Amino acid sequence: MRDWPTPESDEVPSPKLVAAWVALDIIPAERLPLWAAHWIVQGHDGDSLRTLAGLSGTDSHEVHDILPAALADCAEPIPDPEVAAATVAFTELARMHADNRATERWVLDKVYEIVTRSSYADGVVDLPLGRIFDLADEWGTGRGRTDHQLEFEIRNACGAQLAAVEAAGRHAVRPPSSG
């Protein structure tokens, strides 16, 4: 997940999304101090968050040690169940796709990565975006559905993911725009 958001991007993921990445063990530790500094500017505060913002990010153990407390300073505990973490991550993927910031293929690659890291947990696979993970086996093979048909399935799954979150009354936090 080191490419989400892209290193050259100025996007700052929300503490909620980062907490989900921590639960999924897909966090780029070297980028966390910068994000923590942005969260402070956005109004979050706490000793651990300030400590994290002051780290260089070169010592991943140091970052990982302070991260749970820093996220707690942001009122975002690391979600316990993989399903909660995957829900946040999948919802952000769906939002990125809806905002034309992610292609269908990229979304599928990230969904596949999350599902496999969860060891194909039923609750993760049962989420609207989780159900598409096996489309990766069809993409570009010339067998089965065309890429266009697969893109259609992924678009529908993204819409279903967003609809499911709205219906549940939960709102994943979108990274702030920079401009």
C-alpha cells in the first residue's frame, strides 16, 4: 500500500483511514510523521500526536510504537476486527474511484491486496468491494469476461460499497483537498 496515496501526491489520509491501514498491516511508516503534522494543522492534538509529527520516519519501530496513542489523540482507535478496517479502506477506494482519482484496475489491485492480507476472511470478502477480488484472475487473460465487462463490475461494486456505508449511517472521512 506504499502507493496509496501516491508518494508524489499531496493527499493526506484521514486518521480513520490510517487506523484501518494499521489494522490491515499495510501502513507506510515513513510517511506517518508528515501526516501527523497535517492532522495537527487540521485541529487534532495530543502529546503522542505531536511526538509522532516530530519523528523522522526512518525508524519504523519508533513510529509503530507511538502510532496507536497518536491515533487515539485523533479519537481514532485502531479497529479490532478486520471487517471494520476493510470497510474503511474499501470505502476510501470507492470514493477515490467515484472522484476519478483511481482506475478500475488500480481499485481491483488494492482490493485483492486487502483480501489476501486478511487471509480471505469471510467478513472482508462479503463486503461489496470484497466480492470482486477474484476478478483479478480474469483481467487481461483473454478468457472469460472482457476488461470492459470487468470494469463495469468494479464500477458497480464501488457504487454498492458507497451505498452500503451510507445506508449504515457511517461516513468514512475523505482526505482533505489541498486546494
